Amino acid sequence: MRRNDRLFAEAKDLRRWRLNLSDSTPVTLDGEDFYELDALVGLSYEFDELSQVLTIQVEPSLFDATELQGVVSDFRNPTLSPPGGFLNYDVSANHEQGRAMSNGLLEFGGFSGWGVGQTRILARDILGDASAIRLDTTLTRDLPMQMASMRFGDVISGASSWGGAVRLGGLQWATNFSIQPGFISFPLPGISGEVAMPSTVDLYVDDVLRMSHEVPSGPFSIQDLPVTNGQGDARLVVRDMLGREQVITQPFFTNFELMKKGLQDYSYELGFVRRNFGNDSNNYGQLVAIGTHRLGFTEQFTGEIHGEMLGHQQTLGLGGMMLLPGFGQLSGSLALSNSAKGMGKLLQLGYVSKYRYFNFGTNTQITSQRFTKLGVNPENFAPKQISRVFANLATSDHGSYLVNYSEQAFRDRKGNKKLNVSYNRKVGRRGNFRASVTRRFSGEAKTTFSMNFSMPLGNRTNVSISTSAQSGLKQTRLRMSRNRPAGSGLSYRLDAGLGKSDSRKAELTASNEIVTYTLGAGQSQGQTALHGSVSGGVAIIEGDAFLSRKITDSFAMVQVPGYSGVGIYADNHLVGRTDANGNAMVPSLRPYEKNTIRIEESDLPFDTQIDTLQLDAVPYFRSGLLLKFLVKRSRGALLTVVLENGEPLPAGAQAQIILDNVGESEVFPVGFRGELYLTGLAASNRLSVTWEDQSCEFELPFPETTEPLPHLGTYTCIGAGL
């Protein structure tokens, strides 16, 4: 559009060309917005009056920015579970020095769409002076969209930078970022650039290609770079259509203890402190309220508050972590306590610097004599000082070096100091060598030397040899182990002392789809010990019970109705086969993640109709799902159809099975020489055939047969023209 010798372009055209119009004001005509071309900074044009052709040139900065994500969360809302439950058992027996001992651990669980409840019971000396101890009972409800969990019963409180976790009986409300796998709670760096024409961008993190993407003309940015914890360099190689390259390099420093700006991490508990866990079933102490809350104030600073409230004791502390770009991370905490001892104070300071090849850090915590908190016996004093200093150097060709010094000072007993120096490097393509020296300075000074070499032999087998020396006592051991496969199979562990160390151990584990057996023996100083165990589980879902291995994660009941012996794969690993009823248990599914479950097509008969060979399971925490594969026999057959005059049906004629009270059925085309292939046949069938202006019908019985595709013979189609 032209007005007063000024050219205007319609807004929808400019947006289609990806031009940024946020800084310009449109002119409205007949309900449509237009923008004056001369007012768009960075745009130039030529208008040919004769041909009425407008040529526009645009600077890259005028285009809309392209935003890319380096880390993309693949969150999927989990599937609600039907009512069900599970039972785990682990029974062991030991025989040593003429005495036998047997113990057992039972776990009961129940789940539904609301949540999951579980309880654990420890049985001691089953064949002797038997006793049973309840370990814990917890009801958990996860809220995936809020990334939070509610827990009732026996819970473990949240911990702060200076306050440890404690067991209590009560209720808890806390964030749970693991409910959304792939969610990154700590701030990640970004990188940006600008291209004049469509280009390819390759992102390298510490010289490793992490992503490649096409970008159009204009500015672009990549948010949440897929970087590791610590300091490094991100390098962006931009290559345009003409092969020209530009390189953008940006250093970064990340720490998983920081929080994204505005993100909160909290844990609140109210209940009674659990005492003597593992020995008493229901020993609960005083009522306590605990709160821990962390907030990302900025991308570089995260604050924390932690409080503990008891009737006779209160503790409150503040803390924070600050990122110093290019220098590292500084942290600090200050806490005050009030108890029968009086007022107490705690101060904690720390510094960490992580580079690509070198890490350094130090942390110290100092308390006054009267300071107390949960986890500290009221009759004892908190440690006067706890300090640690470490340095780590990693090289590409000469291994890694670690120096670690720690020191603890107490008011009521002697402290301890320890220095550890270790060296680790790869040997050849698969071997690994590690050597360390530990010096204890407190009490009777002791120095310990140790060396270890390990190497895998295949995918599941590993062999290692280690030697250590302390106070003139030397010990050398040879170990060999084979890990348990994902499905049924054997695993073992062998451990033998060489030289003066005559102890020997051997253990064999056999597992199938429903149970795991372990047998072992050991010998030391002329004494022989034997042990064995059996473990497994029972899953209950929609009223049916199924035997399984121990159910430690989520699980699925896979159904292939009517088909036994069908292989079931989880993430491309064979985990079992269907039983006589077509059912199979798939344990060890990852909660809140996509678990790909597949059935083996070659295990199904040739005449099987399958809707899909693969289903995705996204279960809740320690809950079960029912996955049903819609599989049925096609009941197909070949036959030849002729007309009453003996001539075959014409090719291209269309046959249909006549079904009562059903709409249109599937159409089957007739082939050459009257050949016809049908599926979905019943014991008795009536078929209708149409072609051009003709039609006919005939009866077709289908006898039961084991043949996958029988030939039923020749049939005559009877009818008259339309």
C-alpha cells in the first residue's frame, strides 16, 4: 500500500517473513494493520515502478529471535493404577561355629489411584527365639504436576546444609523433583548468536558435541545448555549455507546445589521422633516440628532456612550459597539453638571451585559448647569443629590425583585427623588402577597403603586384585564376579586371600522370573561358614495374584490373552514369557518414566492379528499397571469361488461376510482365477459378492484347524444380476 509517497506492508506478510514489529506502530485500514517500511530500523528496500516489484533487505537483528532448548524434559503424566498390592519376602539362614541362625524380611504394600502404602517387618532367629520388629509403615501420595509428595506414617525429615535428617512418625509435605524425570532444578547457562542466512549450529561442551540444530536468519539463543556440574567451556560452531563458519565460546560454572531463580525446594514435617529404629517396633519420643525451605533468589544465589521445634529445644538457622562467576561457589550458615543447656551457636563456611581438570574446596563448621540440634544426644556435646579440605587434579593421559584432609575436634573426647592421597588411572582400554595412602594422626598414628587393579571380562564379568598394608600386616585378595542378568540366569562372586590371608568366600545366585536363590560359603582361620537365602515377591492387581521376583520398583502385568510362551521385552531386554494364561510380570519399571514394553512377534502364530507390538508404561511410585495387548487369531483362509456356470468370479469383485445386527463389514477383493482370502471367519458364514451390476451369495463353513492358513476348496456363488 502506498500513501503520500510512503510504502506500507501488511502486518500478516511481515510476520510471515519473521520480522520483529514490537518497536513499530501500525496504521489500521479497513480492519487490517499496515507498517511503514521506512519506520522499520534495519530494513531497506527498492521499489520498481515499472514492474511493481518490491525488493527488501533486512538486517539479521530485525528478525524474530529463534529460541532452542538444550535440555528438554520428556515428562509424561503417569497412568493411574488400578487397586492392587504386593508382598516381598527375603529369608536367609546362616550356619557358623556350630550355630544356626535364620532371619526374614517381609514387606507388604498396597496401591491405588490415590497413592501407595507399605510396611516392613523384620523377623529374627525364626527357628530359635523368634521375634518380629516393625521397621516402618508409610502412606505416600505423589502429585506429579506440583512435583510434591505427601507422606503419612514413618518418614525421614528433610536435611539442611548443617542439620541432618531424622526418622519420625507423623506427616510430611515436601517437594519431589524426581517425580518429573529430566527436570533440572539448578540453573543452566545459555548461549546466543546471530546469523544473516539459514545456518547449522553445533554445540560443543568441553569439546564433546552435545547437539546440532538448523536455525533461520536472525538472532538465536540456546537455553539450558546440557552441561555437567562444575566449570567448563561451551563452544558454538555456526556454519551458514555458503560454508562460512563463526565460533562463539563461552565459559560456564554450574552447581547442582543452587536453585533456579524463583524455584523452591521445601520439606515440612510434624510428628514424634523415632527412637531405637531396628530394635523397637513402636518407640516414639517427643513431638517435633521441622521445616526446611530453599529458594533461588537469583541464578547466582540460593537461600535456605531450617528450623526444629521441640517442647524443650528449639533450633533455627539461615544459610546461603552464592555463585562467583569465574571463581567458584561460596556458602555459609548461621544457626542458634535454645535448650536446657542454654543458648548455642553454629557457624559454617565453605568454598568450592570446580574447573575442567582441577577442583578445590574447603568447608568448616564450628559450634559453641551449648549448641544442640536433632540427632545430637542431649547428654553429649556437638562436635567443636569439623573441617575438610580437598583438591582433585584430572589429566587426560596420566590419570587423576585426589588429596583429602579432614579434622574433627570434640569437647568430651579426643579428636581425629586424617589425610588421604589417592591416584586413579585407566590401564589399556579396559583396565583401571587405583592406589591410595591414608594417614591417621590422632591416637596411635597409623598409615595404610592400598592398591587395586580391576578389569571387566565381557559385559557382566569383572576381575580385580587388591593389596593393602597397615602396621606391618599385608593382605592381598583376588576377586571375580559376574552380575545377574536382567532376566533369568546365574551370577557369582569369588573372593580369595593370597599369602598369609587365608580367608576365602564363594557365592552363587540363581534367579528366574519368580524367585532368587543364593548359596554361599566362607572359610577363615580354620572356621567354615555357610549361608543361603531365597527371595521373591507376589503381585496382586485387579484381584489376580502373580508370583514375581522382589518388587522394589514399579511393575506391570502384561497380558497377551490366550497365548503362552510369548517373549516380553522391557527396554529391549527379555524379562520373561507369558504363562499358560497369557500373563507375565515385568518388575523393576522406572516410576514416572516411559518404559517401553514389547512382545515378540515371532512367538505368535502366523494367523495372529495384532493391534500393536509395543506399549509404553508410565507408572506411579511402587505401583502396578495392567498392559493388555489386543491379540487375536485372524481365522483366515483361502478358497476358490466360481459362478453357477463354472466360471471363476471376475478379478476385482468385492466379497463381504454378512453379519447380523452389524454395520458394514470388511471388504475382501477377489483375485485372479476366483481366488479369495478371508479373515475373521466364524464356524458358519454367509458371504455376499458384488461386481459391476452383478451379485451373488454362498454359505461357507470354517472347520477348526491347526493350519495357520488353510485352503477350504471351491465354492459356488449363487445369485442373479441386479
